[in-house]
Amino acid sequence: MGIDFKIIIKARQIVIMNDKLCEEVNVLSKVTLNTGQNQPLLVVLSGPSGVGKDTVIQAMKKRGLPFHFVVTATTRPARPDEQNGVDYFFLSKDEFAEMIEQDELLEYAIVYNDYKGIPKQQVREALASGKDVIMRIDVQGAATIRKLCPEALLIFLTTKDEDELIRRLIARKSETPEGLKLRIATARQEQKQIDQFDYVVVNPQEHLDETVNTIEAIIHAEHHRVHPRKATL
């Protein structure tokens, strides 16, 4: 029986093609796909006074989530249940002025007659470590962060309606009638800024877990964007 050289040549072609395919697979296996899942996010949680920003942050901390929660500096007095260096850095106005002079704040503003600001180095070090950074700031501060870092993720926290917001502010019993009136008026103006945010999350009364779940879901989804955010400061 004669040798069919056509079959041999065809077999060699198949072997060569297989070898090339294996090489391509090996090359692809060494390529790290840019999924964005490891790109840290700068998450801004904002909203009017009384919507529950501090409460939501505390609930997120209790879950042991792998985030860096930024500690804000403020000149307002500490409330009975707040700890210095944990909830806020409680500073005198002279100490806060020194931080401004030394350019140590990412942003700062006067909020209800007290200063609040974000320590710059704290945020930069957290982002460099690869952790998602969560900062809780007022609506005015969120607008500043958007200008400084267009790729920041802005979440607007609110109540289901204005009546609920007013009830919460009254229940805190921490405001004078004049102060309460100012906060309500400010909240109405801040609600008009929702379009400047990426997401809005309603924080229903007595449904804190639901609120935290929603925020977690947003952050999880953002890590699966085809074009990931790149937060730089």
C-alpha cells in the first residue's frame, strides 16, 4: 500500500496549528484582564441633615466591610454618643484654622456655623492601600469633591418625603427652633442638587439594613464596570 503524502501534510498542518493555538492560549493566560475590580473607589455619602448619614456609616462599620471610613474634622461639639477620632476629629476653631493654613484639608466648609473638613493625607493613603474609601460629607462638600475628583462615586441619601425628614430632626432634640428652621430650609435646597449625584438611596425609617444593602450593591456593581472609575487626588 502506498503512502498518502496528502494525509501526512494535512496532519502536520493540524499539529502546527495546534501548537500555535497552545502558544496563544499560554500568552492569554498570562494577561491580566482590566476588569477594574481592584481599582479603589472614592465613595461620597451625602445628603441633608437628618437623613441618617452617621447611622448608615455606623451600620456599615459593624458589618466589618473592607472599606476605609474617613474621619471628618469638625469644630462642632461632640454629641453624647460620639468619640473623638472615631466619629469625628473634634477640634477647636484655632486648631481647624491651623489645618487650613497648612493645606491639610481636601475640602472644608462652614456647616450650620461650624467648620467641617476632610483631612487630605488620610484619603490619599487609604486609596494608595487599595481600599475603597467612604467619606460622609454635606452636599456642599460633595460638590467640591466632584470638582477635585470627577471619578468619585456620589451617593445621595434621603428620606421618603419631607415630613419624615422633619420628624427626624425634631426627634433629635438638638436644635433650637431657629436652628431647626434653618436645617429644614437648607434641606429643601439640598434636595434640588440630586441631579449632581450618581445614585439616590432612600433611607426608610426602621429599615437600616435595607439601606446598607443597597449601598453595598451599588459599590459591588461599580467594581464590575467595563470602564472602571479611577479616583485620583
